[in-house]
Amino acid sequence: MVSEFTKYQPYVDDVVALATSKVTEDTSAWLKKADIALNGQAGNRLQALVPVRTRRAQGTFFTGHELAEQLLAYADLSQAKFLVFADPTVGASDLLIASAKLLSRKKRLTGTIKAWGAQLLGIDQQKEFIQASKARLVLLARSLHQSFDEQAIDWASVFPNIGVGDALTEKALYERATHLVMNPPFAKMAAPKDCVWAKGKVNAAAIFMEHAVKHAKPGTQILAILPEVLRTGTRYKKWQQEITRMADVERVMSVGLFHNADVDVFILVLRKKKVMATTGRAFRMTQKRKGARRLGDLFKVSVGPVVPHRDPEEGPLYRYLHAKNAKPWVALHRRTEERRYRGTVFTPPLVVVRRTSRPGDKHRATASLVLGRAPVAVENHLIVCQPYDGQVSTCERLMEALRAGVVDAHLDKEMRCRHLTVASVRELPI
């Protein structure tokens, strides 16, 4: 079966031609073309040539030059005399191009290409990406050297440490690197049988990161761009503990929406430990200040248990709340909708918060105050906050706090996923 990624070949042919041809036109025009090819064109052409269903299925979204250089700004170059940057999911080499800019150059173009060839390592399963990676790195070297003569490149031997491979079976690449630079796939995949932190389908980026950290040599710095769900999702707390058992966290920083995919991402910088710990801990960008109050100090927080299309309408008849009939920022007194339900119900007063929450929304934690005496059944798209003291006034103060800018700022920084979790609501500052 022919891969859809063969549709990327026309772009590869173009960048190879640009990287090797003699410059007979105005040199400034060639340099401008080279700049475009090195700064965003690879990802734009992938988006135009390869169907989005294929890119999503494989988790193939290129980093882009801006995010790549933002990540490499945190590279510590002082810990190794001979720097070796490795990317186990290299794509078209956005991260290796940013890495190469940190390396020294020789007097001649051929010397720089040979030196970089020993210092830049990368693998990918798509052969088209490997060819594009090599061509773009040659193009970078030519641009820096202002070399305009025709280049006879043996693509089989240039950049010999960049080639087709599988990041999840490879080991040598990780062991050779002083720096691992990563933007792994974000698609879903089955957790390995020996996975200690999850079962079933998980985000592939978590599996790729665990493999990289496990096989990196002690002292290796690992710089990665990862989906926010790995930082904020409750399911990945055990993954964080496994990662921090093997590596020290140097930086965790949210950077917002990934430019080519509808996913928020964060930067994670790690250092492989010399001695593994027996346990690890979850990582966060900010620490709770001593004496600061969180929502979970005053409220029991849980997800509404009703799944409308799964749970049968059997049992007692209850007042029923869901995301559409729980009007935002008002006190709900009356029974506007009912349903039969045999599961857990809640007795007011309480506050319900919508789980859907996008970064940048006017109100990240949109809420409704629920009053009355009769128990209510609550749909699973709402998070229920029950005051420990049972007081309406406590709920009213929470409603005021959730509308305040401090909660929005906190969630925009700490919770870049599109759905709030129980853990994220418990941690809200009030």
C-alpha cells in the first residue's frame, strides 16, 4: 500500500533542488527562498499536500521554526564538550535546524556539513521526511556560509546519522545524545503491556517520552514540546511520577496553541538522573503558596455521573441538570427538566461548573448556583461543587470568585486542555 506521505515528495524535490543548484540569479533572491524554506515552508507544504486525516492518524505536525527556537533557547551547552543533538521523531528537522544554529561552523562549507553530520542525529519512519531533513540542513549550512556554487551531494552519505527508524525500538540514538530534542506524535496509541502508569489507549507523546527518558544516558538534557493533557490531565499524573523518578524537571512552561494542530502544548525540560529514584512526583508550573486557599479546601468536587445516552431512564424521578439547561451565572431554583435515575444524586445548595473550557474564554469556569431542597441528578458535562458547611452563602462567594479574573488567569496558565478536570477545579484559587 502506497503511503499518503508520498504526496510530500514534490516539496522534497523542490528543497533538494534549492539546496544543490548553482545560484545564477541575484544572490539575495536565493537567500530569500532559502529563508522561506527554513522557516515554516516545510510544515505549510505538509499541510497542503498530505490529507489532514493522515496527519492526525500519525500525529504528524511539524514544530515550526519559532517554537523550535523557543525550545532550544533552554538548551544548556555547558555540560558537554562535544554536543550531540538527537531527535527521535525528526520530521523535516525543524528542531535539528534550531540545534544546528547552536553548533560551531568550520571555515569551509564541506567541513561544517561533515562536523554537523557527527553532531546531529535523527530518525523518522517516513523516508520523504529524512530526505527533506538532510536537504534543509544542507540549505542552512549553505545560507550561513553564503555558498552559491553548485553542490554535488551524495544523499546516502551526507548526515549519516539521520535516517529511517522507529523511535520506540531505537536505543543507540538516545544513548549517544547529550541533548534530546522532541516533538513526538500526539495521536492515541495502545500502552505497552509493561506500562506501569496506564492501560489501554493513551496519548502517544507520553509513550515516546518515557522511552526516551528511560534510554537516555545520565546527564542528558531532554527538551520536549508536549500536549497539555500530559501536564494537566488526571490520567497522566502517574506518568509524570514515572518521568520524574528517572529525570529532574528543569522547566515546565505553557506556550499555548500549537500552530498546525488544534492542541495546546507546553515545554518540558528534563535532566536524566544519575541515580533513579524509587518514586517520583507530579510536576506543575507553580506551587501553592503557604496559607493560600483552594476551592477543594471548602468544597467536595466531583463529576456529574449521568451519561445521557448510556444510563437508562429508570428509578426515581429527579430534577435534572445538564450543560444546556444550567443557565450561567444565575441561581437555579425551579425544576425545569426531569429524568429517572438510579445513581448518585446531589442535594443543594451547590455550584455546577461546565467542563468545556477553552483557553482565552471570557470565563474559564462558567458556573451556576443550584438551590432548593430536592436532590438533583447531574449530567457528566458538569462538575459539582458541594460546600462542606452546607451554606448558600459559601456557594455565593464561590460564584463571585469564579467570575473574577484571577481564576481565568490561573486556568489559562495551568489548564490549557479544553475540558476542566476535578483536580484542576479543586486547585482553583478562591
